[in-house]
Amino acid sequence: MIVLKLALVYYQEQENLNTKEVLNRMKEEFEKEDWELAALIVDQINSYDNLMIMITKELVKADILYLYSKSNITDDFYWNLLCQTSKIENVSIKEYLK
């Protein structure tokens, strides 16, 4: 029996990228993994509101956090908070862009 890992998908919109296209490309790669989608979380450009909700309420439920790119989260405070919380909750961070 295959046990699927629960995955959160997080993306922060960017000026130079089409959100729908990016999410569709990420979906193609996501479907190649043995993951079950727990939630899709999207923030607007330069907003971290949904990221904070994810960190405080959703991350504890997940095994994987699937990001577009580490560079997508430009604020060091939020990136460090995400990394530390992921480590505490034993959540692996995976990137679409490496």
C-alpha cells in the first residue's frame, strides 16, 4: 500500500510571471510525485498574509511544502520563519525551480 504524503503548495505572485501558467507547470511536476494536495496557497505580490496563515495553521498538517522557488519569498524574516517552522514540524521544502 502506498502512503501518500500531504503537500502544501505555496506561490507568491510575481510581476513578470502569469500565475495561472506557473501553477499549471507546477501541477504537472506535482502529479509526478506520490503526494496528496492538502492546500494551494497563493499570495499577491509582496504580501505574506496567506504565508503566515499557512505557517501558523496548515504547516503542522503537511509532510511537504512545494514552493515555486526559494527566491519567490524575498523577505528574510518570512523565509527564516518558514524554514524554522518547517524544521520543527518535520516538513520538507521542495522547489519547482532549483
